[in-house]
Amino acid sequence: MSKAPAFNARITDLASRIYVDLVRDVAAQPDGATKATEEAERLARMSFKLSAGFHRVLDELNAENEPKNVGFTVQLDDIASWSNTPAKS
């Protein structure tokens, strides 16, 4: 039994917006109404591929901007010591 792919809301959301734009553009062409119905599944698959590619690049770019100090950890005792400094008189 094969495992179903995980649902990714952000890819699906962008894919649906891409799909609407593609169908609109195809339908706006002469004889586009018949093309849109014939190519609906191909356009849907293309929309998901474009969306997945976009998010893959977006994740790579975001990874470059994340902090690089991976070994740094903050413990509760550290935070407590920051807030327990003596008051200046």
C-alpha cells in the first residue's frame, strides 16, 4: 500500500491561483474555450509543478537568511538570570 503524498496548503493555494490565471489566458484566445476544456488537466498539473518549483526556490532563499549560529541554545536559567539583575539605586 503506497502512502499518499502529504497535503501542502501553500503549494495548493498558489497552484490554484496559477491555474485560474492559465485557464483565463487560454480562454481569452480565439477558440480558447474548447482548448481550455481539453487541456484542463494538463494546466492543473503544470500549475502544481510551477507552484512547487516556486516554493522550493523560496525555501532556499529563506534558508540563506536564517541565523547561522546553530550551536547557540538558550535555557530557562539564562533567561531568569537576565531578569534578576539588581536594581540600580
